Amino acid sequence: KTEKGRKDMALGTAKSTANVVWEGSLMEGGGQVSAASGVFSDLAVSWLARTERSSPTTSPEELLASAHAACFSMALSNGLTKADTPPTKLEVSATVTFAQQEVGWKVDSSAIMVTGTVPGATAEGFQEAAEAAKDGCPISKAIMGNVELSVEATLA
């Protein structure tokens, strides 16, 4: 490719699509969510999964937590690599809280926990990189200002 081709690609856009088929009322009904990529299909989703963990289905908040953990891990890996301390392993979890408000419900926080095996990194450097990844990953940027974000970073 030409230099212009690479530049256009770097400044391009990527679109991701998911589809849901929902049947029934909010409380008794349910749906199936599928990724257009085919990576997952027909994941059961329900209101009960949002408010009661006893449901064997997923929820939008669990899918958001998955997206946030994956996005954060990529941003942190990139930041550590740029600091000449590439990680060997990052174990990341994100916990999204769905809380009842006076009127309705709201996703009010996403708490990230990361344990990293990062040769050459100091605890302070790892925490700084984790804070930068928390603030800089695209999913964080999409929810920032509306959802409280936090990160707890520990070196293995």
C-alpha cells in the first residue's frame, strides 16, 4: 500500500454490530443477542439477569463489563509496551454496577481490577499505566462523565 493508503487506514473507522431478538414483556420476556461477526450468537439476555444474579442469562451490564475489561487490557498492554515494560500476562476483571435510582435504573460504576506480570515494571509505574489505560481506553471514554470509573492494579 502507499503511504497515503496506510494513513487513511489508520484514520479509518470500524463498525461493530450486535443484534437482539426480544420476545414478551420486560419482566417475563427475554431475548437473544448475537454479534454480527459470529463470535457469539443467541446469548440469552433478560431483565432478571440485570437485577438478580440467579438468572442463567446475561445482561447488558455484563456485556459492558466484558467490553470494558477487554478494552482496558488492550490499552494497558499498549501503554506498558510503549514504556519498554511489555506485559507477560494481564488478568483483568471489570465489575459494572447497575443501581436503582429514585427514578429508574442506571449504570453507575465500572470498577476494574488488574493483576499483571510485567517484567521490569515498578508498582508505581504499573499503577500509573493502569490509571492511564482506565482514562484512555475507548470504552472508558464512551462512558466517562456518566459512570464512575476506578482501577485497582497489582503486580503479580
